[in-house]
Amino acid sequence: MYGNAYVDPENKIVNSITANEDPIKLAEFESRIAAGDKIEPMDWMPAEYKKQLVRMIEQHAHSEIIGALPEGTWITRAPGFRRKLALMAKVQDEIGHGQLLYSAAETLGKSREAMTNDLITGKSKYSNVFNYPAKTWADSAVIAWLIDAGAIVNQLANSKGSYGPYCRALDRICAEESFHLKYGHDNVVFLATGTPVQRAMVQDALNRWWEPIMHFFGPPDKESIHSATLMRWKVKMGSNDDMRNMFLDMYVPKIWDLGLTLPDENLHKNEETGRWEYTEPNWEVFKQVINGNGPCNKERLAVRRKAEENGRWVRKALAKPSEKYVTPLS
Ligand code: BYC
């Protein structure tokens, strides 16, 4: 199904990260992975497998929570009651996905408090795409269609991966995301086939979101740090470039069918290789954004920190229901 971008023929990478592991247990673990078994929380696993899973699942959970914010700003301004209801349901779903993923990460021993703390102090990453503003209603349509589409490409593949709790969470998430995608597509089609002003608005949103969407799948394979390990142990089931290519294959024709354009004159499918060719997005911008310097990073974390502060009394009350609490509303 996927390309072969990630191979470690002399086992150099895996030998260096598993040097301290019991070789017999490691061999058993790898033969289970090769056989397509699911690894469960109480099973033996190499320390690096656990560490990589915590990093990736936690980042994914944070992305769902922070990802609810740009679209969330449109709930009060959505055009019409039906769209407002649909957007509200979508945002609630995204928060629910965060909860599922935090639970999956907790099975590996990191507490939810520690994960939240790492998010609000800026130690943990979350997806680059959620550090941009949703300036118009068309931005929320593009997010719901194309970012959810990108997420499904990635998550559907990885739901066939090796770690049971993550795969089961992804199964559930993909089912819900496929509704989001339909909702987003409907919104984009409505605007693209609407008045000249609506059409210009959705074209403008697409122009602004295209580079972040290309970044969404991660750095090019040759620069990816973790892919070799994650693909060997079937946490990632396709490389970053494979996933990006699959997304382009599925969605560029649909975008062009609507008469919309993409801000890359070099974008085309090479029919001989079956791969899409494009101008490399600016990876320096990507690095800046994922390291805290995007247009909205500070604002997003400030909102999350405020929510954490406002909810402190609820957590205390749940832990010690008999005590009296001063709430922000009392
Ligand atoms: N954004 O070695 P690489 C949603 C980092 S939410 C930020 O290739 P890997 C939705 C990477 O972490 C769904 N950082 O990494 C929600 C690493 O840094 P560290 C979001 C990125 O892990 C609400 C460094 O770059 N999806 O759909 O092999 C509303 C080197 O990269 C990004 C997921 O979270 C990025 N885009 O591959 C609407 C999927 N890309 O950790 C929608 C789960 C890379 O060493 N995650 N970095 O400091 C994955 O599949 C993989 O982690 C990635 C990256 C493909 C993203």
C-alpha cells in the first residue's frame, strides 16, 4: 500500500536504541509486530517503543484539544442555526477525541496532569495547523474539509498499527472525522458555488491554508527523525511523504473539480511514478511554527491555560467533594 521510504537495512537505528534491551524479549516483541499482533499495555515492550508512543499519542491528544479553538471561534458566528449546531457538535467531538487519546497515552504511564502541564508550559508539541487564525467563515470550512481529510488519511493508516489502545482510539476517531469531512466538504461546495464574494472568500482561505496543510504531514522523509523507528514497529504505517502523497491524490482533483486553484504552479501528478510533484513548502516556517513562534501559538496556549485555571475548583471538588469551594461564579 505504501512506499518503501523507510528502511534500516543494517539495523543501525534499531541497534542503537535497543542496545540495553533483553535480546530474547526484543526478538519476541518484533516477531509479534511482524505477525500483526496488537501490543497491549501490560505486554513487554522496548523502552523506546513506549517513549515514542507517549510522545506521538500525547501530541495527537493536544492537537485535538487545541484544534478545537480556531473552529470554536466560529460557533457564535456560524451562518444559520443548522451550521451552528453542526459546528458545535464537531468541536465537541474534537474535545472527545482528545480525551480518548489522553486515556490511550495514560496506559503507558504518563499522567494526564503531566501531559496537560507539558502542553501549557510549551514543552509538548501539537499540530502546526492549529497555530493559524481562522479569519473568515471559509477558513472554518477549509479546516473541516481538508485538515480533517488529512487527519483521516494519517489515522486510518495508523489505526492498523501495533499498539492496541491507540489503534482502538483511532478507529473511533476516524468514524467521527468522516462526518466532519462531509460537513466541511458541504460548506466548501456551498461557498465555491455561491456568489462571487463567497467564492473569493473560499479561494482566499485555501490560498492561506495550503502551506500549513502541506506541512501537516510532517517534514520530508529524508528529514524525519522518528519515522524509521515508528515504521519498523508499526506505529506509523506510512512515511510522511507517503501520507502527503495519498492526501494529494485524493483531494487535489476534488479541489480542482470545484474550479478552485492551489497556490503552487508546480503541483501535478507524475503519471509515470504515480507520485505528486510540488514546490517544497517553506520548512523554515514549519520549524518556527512548531517551536512556538507561529502566528497564534501564544494565544492558543493562553486560552488553554485559562481553561485549566478556571477548571481547577472542579477538579478539587471532584477529588474532595465534602469541602466547600470558591468558584469563579460564586
Ligand atoms: N505539527 O520525525 P518526524 C485533527 C514534529 S488533530 C507539529 O517526522 P513523526 C483535528 C515531530 O513531532 C490530528 N509538529 O515526526 C483536530 C518531531 O518533533 P519532536 C493531528 C510536527 O512523529 C481538531 C519533528 O517534527 N494528527 O485532525 O515521525 C480539529 C520531526 O518530525 C508535525 C496527529 O497528531 C506537525 N504537523 O511524524 C480539526 C497524527 N510534524 O516530537 C482536526 C499523529 C512533525 O521530536 N501524529 N512534527 O519534538 C503523527 O502521525 C506523526 O507524529 C506526524 C509526525 C506525522 C505528525
